[in-house]
Amino acid sequence: MPKVSSVIVPYASYLRVYEPLAAFPEPERAHWERYARRPDRPSYQDELRRSLADLLPTPPVPVPVHESSDAFVTEVDGALCVCPWSTRLRGWQALEDLPQELPAPVLDAVLPVVVRRQAAQDYERWLARNPDARPWIRTSTWQVPLHWFVLVSDGERRYEKGSTEVPPMLRYRTPMVQARRRTARALRTLRNAIDEGPLLDGLVDVGRWLEEFHPRSLVELDYGGLVHVLPAADLDGDHSAADVAEGIEALRLGDGAAAGEAYARLVERWRGVRDRRSAN
């Protein structure tokens, strides 16, 4: 296997769903039960490094040949819950979005057209056999999509500044039932206040995605690698979930001025993050 740099890739944030073991059929359930007892379970940084390693050969390997057997594991009220990586499926889906993310000359240099075409054909064949497949993880580069914050509350925010031995961390965790309830309430408010827009469209999409999972699942919004490129003061003062909730509540009450102020805070905060993307 090619040697990969230990440098942490800094750009990605994640929306994850952890499902209870009861949501998985056998023999998959038994696999995850055994897997959860492993003391050497890999981290999201390991997943990123593996993906980078696949891009080093010539030609590159944009999507793993086999689906990952790894997952993130946590406990919810004493019940074991897992979030499978589903790296192969996510790789195919990410390839579909690349033309919107990279200029054509850069994309062709990183992943030649013939490689992308073969991957697309493989995905089409696989999807015909697995029409109901969906990933447990959504990823966004250089930002946290604003509609993700609708799913969580400021009281569920957990921020750790980290140290030389422990990296910083900013995440939210909420029960699936709460995430669905907040999504439904926000959709009612937004549909009454606006006709269309990226926040409304994104919320409709993520709401449909959440409906695919077990009702006793856990939803996690993780800033992931973004914590390595944002100053500690910015992270400490980042209460985007509170700003989103305040803006939606203002819309519900018909207070356009207050909604505009909350939105302006969000735009200013995340413009700084996107500026770093342009600088890179």
C-alpha cells in the first residue's frame, strides 16, 4: 500500500446517522456487533488517508473496489449504534458532484475522463442491484451547510479546544426523533415565508434522507477537519445552530428584520470559511 502523509485533511464536515443494531439484518448485525468490540477501530482521519492513498496510483482509483467493512460506533442509552462508512457508495456520489466543485482542466488532471466514465458505469450497474441504498454519512467541503443546523440545537453543542495531544472538536448530537421534528417545523415555517431557496431545498432533501433510518437512531453534525483551519476564537464563538433557530423562529413570528439579522451573522461567519477555500 502506498505511503500516505500523516497530515490531516482539513476541509470536510460531516452529517452522520448512527443506527441501533436492530436496524441491521443478519449477518450484517453480527458483523457490527463483533466490530464494536475491536480495540483498534479506525477514525475518520484513517478513512481520509485511505482515500488519498487510492489517488496515488496511475491510473488513480477514485472509488474502492470493495465496500468498506468499517464504521463509527457509539452508545445511545446503553444501546450500541453504528454508522457504517459506506465509502464505496459515497465515493460514487462524490464523483457525480465533482464537475461542480473543480474546473474541467483540474478535474481531468486529477481524474482522467476514462477513469470517471468507468466509475460511473460501475455505479450504474451496482445501483440497479441496490436501488434502496443510501449512505449513513453526508460530507461537505469547506463549510457546514446551513440546513444541517436545523436538525440540532445549541444546547447539544459540544466544543473542545484540544491540546498538543488531542485535536480540537466541535460537534452536535441529537436523537433522530428530535432531528425529524425540527426539520418538519422548519419546513412549515419556511414554506409559509418563502417560495424557494437553497435553505428550503436542502432541508427537503435532508428530511427525506432522515426518513430512511431507524427512529431510535442518533444524528451527529461534526465540524470534522474544519476545526484545524479555523481560529480557536472563531470556533468558540460559533453558535450557528442558535442563529439558524433564531432566524426560523423570527420568520414564524413574521419578524423579517430579526430573521435578516440572524441570517447576516451566518453569512458573515461562513463567508470567512469559504474565503479560505478560495485561497487554497
